[in-house]
Amino acid sequence: MSQAMEYRRHRHPGLVTFQWTVEDADGEPELIAVGDCPVCTCKMTRSFGPVQPLIAKGGFLGRRQGPGTEPWTTTCRCESYHQPRPAGAHGCGALLTIAPPPSGLTGEN
């Protein structure tokens, strides 16, 4: 068993490469990124569904309409429990920048 890693919110420097797949979500494409968090080294999966919920203050500020060629951001979503993780949070708290999915996977140019 590996040593437990503390939960702490911070940005990971650099671009992380994950394996991308597309799954059907009620007739709409759902992008799935799978890889290892570079901070805690735990396996994680992050899905980006076809529907982007409104942000807390309303609207879709900074949200993308399509996959595009820009990097994606997410927090670590591993299943490990990192202390003292706040209720409702996921993973180790690291903010990751993920390389975009390959254009052939999404149909984007």
C-alpha cells in the first residue's frame, strides 16, 4: 500500500496527456479522458458530456461549444481519499491541464 497523500488545491505545471475515447450519451458524444494524475499518481477518469451545466453565477462563461484544439482543464478525479478533502470534492485537489483529444476522434479539424 502506498503512503497517503494530503489533499491540497494547487495547479500542476505543464500539459498532461491522457487517453481519449468517445462514448454515446443518449445520442450525443461524451468525451472520456483516462490517465494517471501526475500529482498523486492515482488513476482517474474524467468525462466531458454533451451538456455543460450553467455556472453558479449564470450563463456559460468560458465554456466551449465544441472540443476544439485548446487544452482542457479539470481537477484530479481519482477515487483515492486524500485528507483533509472537503465534502463533495474529488481526488487530491490538483488542477490539471489536459492535452485536447485528437481531431480524428471528435471530427474537428
